[in-house]
Amino acid sequence: MVRFSNNVIGLLNFLTLLLSIPVLVGGVWLSKQGSSECERWLEKPVIALGVFLMVVSIAGLVGACCRVSWLLWVYLLVMFLLIVLLFAFTIFAFVVTNKGAGEAVSGRGYKEYRLGDYSNWLQKRVDNPNTWNRIKSCLNSGKLCSEFRDKFINDTVTQFYTENLSALQSGCCKPSDDCHFTYEGPTNWTKSTTPYTNTDCDSWNNDPNILCFNCQSCKAGLLQNLKTDWKKVAVVNIVVLVFLILVYSIGCCAFRNNRSDNWKRY
């Protein structure tokens, strides 16, 4: 009679195997149908994740249900490494996202963002030209600022200044407040003739494909968005870690069962 722990591991890995199929199909679909730089960038990680899930789940399923001890050992080793990596990433995410926050501006409904407020590690990532060019392509293909413009196109200057903008909208789709540009529309501003202390003021352009995508504030807005998302991911990771540790413990019981049964045969 198959023992309870082997049954549980077998069932969990069967479900994971089923999950890996749509993930793998989604990755292949992106490689064939992806039209934007963002979609093409995602295809390889998605395919790799699908293959990883499929291989690991097959190892766990066969190892638990067919009593193949070496496959179950490989499965447990991968699970252990996954737990260690996930734990390390969770700590890392909390550390690198600890610094940085939006700066409230008097009389404005939105905040301004400065790249220097965020961790050095994150700053180096977005300051890399190749990395930032891919990010800009994603932001453009995602219609970040075109939707921003359409949403606030009828705002007067007073109404616009009271809008609650997201970090990316504030950093990428409009110039910084200390540029003192004249508002003509959400993405249309007239530059002032006074000297600028903020280098982002020179980077601003009314061209819909440029705007403030080359500004430090846009990079800071992205990092603020990333910080918010990583905090959420880190919390989810803690829940996943608890689940993985539980599965790993059950897997160890199944491995012991396999070895015990193998000894009895001899």
C-alpha cells in the first residue's frame, strides 16, 4: 500500500506538471507572436520556468509513486536549493528596497521622485544604458504616457496639479516641478528661460516618444514602482517558503519510505 506521504508528493507534483504545460505554451506563444520588446524579453524566462516546473514535477511524481529513490533524492535536492534561493531573494528584496520614497510637493496632489534616494544597487541597474533602453521600449509599448495624456487632456493647470499621479506618470510623463515649465497640456509644456539646477529639465522634450523617458526622475519613478511590487512579492515569498518547507518535509518522509521498502526487498 502506497504510504500517505508518497501520495501527497505524487498529487502535488501531478498538479505542478499540469501547471507547467500552460506556462510552457505561453512562453512558446510569446516567442512566436510577441510584437513588443517587452513580450520578447519575457519569452525566455517563461519557457525556462515551464521546462523547470515540468522536469522537477516529473522527477517528484515518478520518484514518489514508482518508488525511484534516486529521482526523489534529486527532487529533494532541487527543492532544498529552491528554498535557500527563495529565502536569500526575500532578504535581498527587503534590503535593496528599504531606501527611497516620493517627495511631497506643496500644492500638488502627486509626489516627485529622485534617483539618488534609492539604493546604489538599484541605481546601477537602471543607469546601465542597455538595460534602460529595454525598459524605455517597454514603457512606450505599454502606452504609459499616451494613456496619461488622454486621461488628463481636459485638465486645467490647477486641476492637473491636484491629480494623484502614479510614480511612473510623475517621473516619466511630465517635467519636474522645479523646472518651472508652463503647462499647455499633460505632455505638452513650454520651457522657461531661467537657468535649470535640475538636469532633467534639459532632458524633457514634448515629443511623445521622448518626454522625460531619459530623465533621472523617470528611473526613480520606475524604482519606486519596483520597490512597491518587490515588497508585495517578498510577502508572498514568505508564504511560498512556508509551503515549500512543508512539501520538503513530506518529501523527506516519502524518501524514507522508499529506502525502507528497498531495504525490506533485500
